[in-house]
Amino acid sequence: MPDATYTITFQCGKTDLSEPGRKHAGEVHIAPISLPISADDALKASYLLPEREDVAALFPDRPSNSHKGNYGKLLLIAGSRGMSGAARLAAAAALRSGVGLLLWWQSRESASVRSRGNRN
């Protein structure tokens, strides 16, 4: 991952700008965008950043004799001409989350996005 010289974040700091991401961010600048919450208030908010072991029990090992029908089906209706990036991200997220079968419907104009790029 390349290191940035500067990073601009809007309104307040972000959790991604703590370790380990901080070492790649360079000089961090917080730009106000007139939201009613201050950076100090945002930093006081509590949050949980789950680790792998926190969620491992939610994803038990799959039996060797299982198949895609055991893990749910998802119909994704997303994508339009020139705006198919979010649809591709949603499809990738669904597959990574463990859905058994993904059916992706989109307009003809945006269908080429499925045939390009990495297959992960």
C-alpha cells in the first residue's frame, strides 16, 4: 500500500486513521464541513472495532458435503449506465460474507462491469 503525504478527512478523525492505517496516512488534516457535531464530541463517542476472533463463532466451518444451496440466495438489483461500481462492490461483499448463490440483475448498459477487473 502506498503511503500518502497528506490525508484530508472531513469534520473529525476516523477510526481508519488510527493504527495500523495511521502509518500510511501522512500528515492528517481535519476539514470542517459545517455539521452540528464537533471533532471533540465525535472522539468521545464509543465504538467497537471487532477483531477476527470476535466474529469467528458467527461463521462456523462448513461441512464438506454442503453446497451453495445451504448458504442462502441473494438477488442483487443494482447498477446503471456509468454507475456500476457500487453494484460491483455490493456483489463482492455478498460473496465474501458467505452467501451461497448470488443472482445479480442490472441494466444492459452496465453489464460490462461484470466482465472486467479482478474476480475476487
